[in-house]
Amino acid sequence: MLTPRAGKLVATKLAYGVTCLFAAVTLVVAGYAHKAVGYITQTEKGITISGSPTTGAMNILVMGLESRTNYEGQTLSAQQLTETHSGNVNSVSSGQVGAQDTDTLILIHIFAGGQKAIGFSIPRDDLVTYPHATYLGITQGKIDQAYDFAYNQSLQQTYGSSMSQSERYLKANQAGQGFEVATVSAITGVKIDHFVEANLIGFYSLAQAFGGIEVCVMPWKGNYGANLADTASGWNAIADGYNFRKGGKQYLHLAADQALAFVRARDTLPGIDIGRTKRQQAVLDYVIWKLKNDGVFSDFSMINSLASTASQYLITDSTFNLAGFAGDMHALTGKHMTFQTLPISGQVTDMPLNGSPQDVNTINVPYIRSYVLSAFYPKPAAKKTPAKTASKKKTPAAPAPATVTVDVYNGSGVNGLAGDTSQALVGLGYKAGAVADASDQSQTLESATQVFYGAGASANAAIIATKLGAKAQALSSLPAGHVEVLLGSSVTQVPASLTSSRTSGSGTASTSSPSPSPSSTAGANDGETGGSITVGSNAPYGIPCVY
């Protein structure tokens, strides 16, 4: 048994490494507990991923299941279901609620040396073509359903076999892991080296160990503050009560049940699924800040209790050496981590899909692959070489931004977003033009942002469009020297590409990861930029403010 001092030293080293892994946050607690009391091998029940490094640069997929069962197929207790706002024993046991879909998918790249990391949240509603046909011959569906389809297919295949229940469900989870890993790899174009997976009760247990989670919530004025409550997840900021308010923002301390409800809510958020990824990223920022400022958990009895049951709620691949990985990650802090959301091209409501109408995100796979590859594996900066001859004609540069007026129209529903975007463009040197709702102009509103230009403004329009992940289009009705930006309905914040090293409309400093050149892949500009979420230097509790 480790002494308290030795345990804290070991745990401090491990905590930083584990934090960067697990975007659903559970592994922070479980990893620490396992190292301290020797339970680590109990979670290594997942599939084996061959050819994966144990240290150094690697790609890690984080999966948070919406499952209302443990990994042996047993329904969570009535108390656990109540605590997690997940239904009741009868509704779960009869299959009326709950599935093995991945509510959380975050792909994280750890750079060599363990001192920098980039994570991409993958919206669960992204419409994808699976690597091969699965359950009932299904070949297309949402990316989060890949796990569930393979899981159910496995259970169907082992029904009536001599396998025990725990063996059948372990095998089913492994089938889900393999198919989800293969699907994400096919969409992003990168090899996934390791994964970490947990279910609802795992996150709840972590939030308990933390003594709750601190969040900052901005009421969504565009929808009359509807984001402050969500019936489906149980989220209710008003019932919880605001701890304190500052500058129109509400800072709350959430108990474990409300912390889980906060990261599960989606239907009342701007961008729906996109809005949820921002909340999950904000909680991660808080966890990193908490570990950096408080060090480690001091309640060893609580940690030991969590560790004794962690294998029911947490699984990693069998080749993932957590202890070895943590030793290589001790220098990583929140300051050196960036979280973004993978871009979508548009949204379709009630699309007929696998027997039922579903809301889906459409995506540009070639663009996503280029986007991820350029962030995970940036090319070295090209060396500057002197011009061979002074007589060569230079390509004419775009006119100075100050000669171009940019009109911004808000089609997002987020109050004040057009004004904030206009200010960001002014910060880049452009003249401020009209700022109004999208209904004040004649163009057709789409989910992605559109850029139009008048005579003499094509070069600057192309620059602005590249930053917004859009295409610049000529529009004869626009005055000469004018560019028009029409913010799409799926946009929820000032694009990070406009606010690098500046302060965004949400009050948090934003930075952007390397993004692909517009010409790097066919159709690259068809996507909507993802945007990063980063903690400002003076943010209370180390958290950004989100809807």
C-alpha cells in the first residue's frame, strides 16, 4: 500500500496524463485510483489495436456511451438512473430508453514529448458511410450509431451460445469499439492508436469525486434563455440557482447530477449537437484547471471506492499502458491544449434514415481529413528563398482591407453575433458596414456561412471566405468595394479564425489550430469552420463561458 505522500506524488504525475485523454472526464479519477491501489488492469478489457505506440506521439479516441447498463449488460440501479436523469429500471430493461450510442466522441492527438495536445469533438449527428455493412445490412447512419449497430449484431450472433452473460456483453462492447474506431478512422483519415470509453455513471462518479463542476452559462437571448433548462437531460440552471453573476454571465457550481445533465443537454442549445460539444469542452477546461491548481484528490477512501467498481463503467484498449503514458505526459497543462469541433457542411431535419426520420449533419469528408491531418501533422514552415530575378512580375496583392466595407447579416439566431463578427472584421482592418438580421437582405439563408462581393472586392472577399470556410460569390446588386457576410443558421459563435489572439463575443480568448489551405483538397471550402474553445487568462475557475 502506498503512503499518502507517495500516493499523492504518483497521482499528481498520472493526473495530467489522464486528463488530456478523457474528454468525458472519467479517466481522471479512475486512472489516479488505479495507479494508487493497483486496479489498472481491470479496465484494459477492450480490443487490441496492433502497431500502436505506448509513448510518444499518438491518437486517442474518447468515447462516452449513453448506456444505462454496465459492461456486463446489467441495468443501472434505480438510484443511479435517478441520479443521472436516465429513466427508470423498467423503461431501460424493456429497451424503451437508452442505447449504446456514443454521446461523446473526441479524437485527441498527443504530440511527441507529451507537452502539447489537440482535440476534435466529433458531432454525434454527423451522417457517415460505414466502413462495411453491419447490423441488418445497414451501411449508412449517424457516426454515434456505429457502436450500437455492431454491439447489437454481436449480441444477436451469440444469443443461445454457451457463453456467460458477462462474456457475451464484453464481446458485444468489443465489437462496438472496433467498429466505432474503424468508422472514425475512415472519416478523419488518421490511425487511432488507443481509446478510452465510459458510460453515464462513470462521468457522474467523476463529478462526485471533484465535489461538483464549475460552469459559466450565458443565456441564449436568441431563444429567450431556453438553454438554461432541458427536460430530456434534466438540466435546470434556474433550479440550481446562480452562484454569482458577472457581466451578464452566470457562474454555477453544479452537483454531480446537474454536471451530467449539463453536458448531455442538446435540444435547447444553439447548434444543438454543436452546442453540446462546446459544453463538454468547457468542462474539460475546468478539470484541467482543477488538477493544476488543487493537485490531486485528498480523499483516498473515495478514490478507493470508485476504483473498486471502475471496471463496470470504464474500458480502454488492451494495449494502452496508462502508467507508461502518464509518465510521458506530466508536463502537459491546459495552456498547451486546444479543443475544437469538427466542421459540418449543413443540417437536415427529419431525414428518412434506417426506418425513422432523423436530424443529421452533412459533412465534407475530404475537407475533414485535410483539416485533421493539417492539425495533427503540420508541415514544417517552408524556408524563404530570395527571388532569382528582380525583373519578375509580382502577383498583385489584394487591396488594403481599409478600402473594403463588410456588411454582416445574422442568420444564426444568436443575439449580437453579427455585431461581434463585424467587430472582429474591423479588427482585421476592414470598414464596418451594415449589421442586421438576415431577414433584412434578400439572399437565401443556409446552415453554413455565405460570402458575397461587389465590384473590386473579389480578392478581399476570397480572404474573408477562406477564414469562414465559405466560398466567395459575386453579387451584382452589391455596391463596389463591398463584401457581404451572411452568417449561417448553424453558427454559434464568432469564428475562431477571425478572433485569433483577440477576445471573442463570448468573452473568452480564442485561438485556432492549423487549418488546411483552401486548395489542399477538392471542395475544402464547402465545410463550416469548427472553431476552438480556449480558457481566457482571467477566467474564474479556468472555464470559458458557453450557452
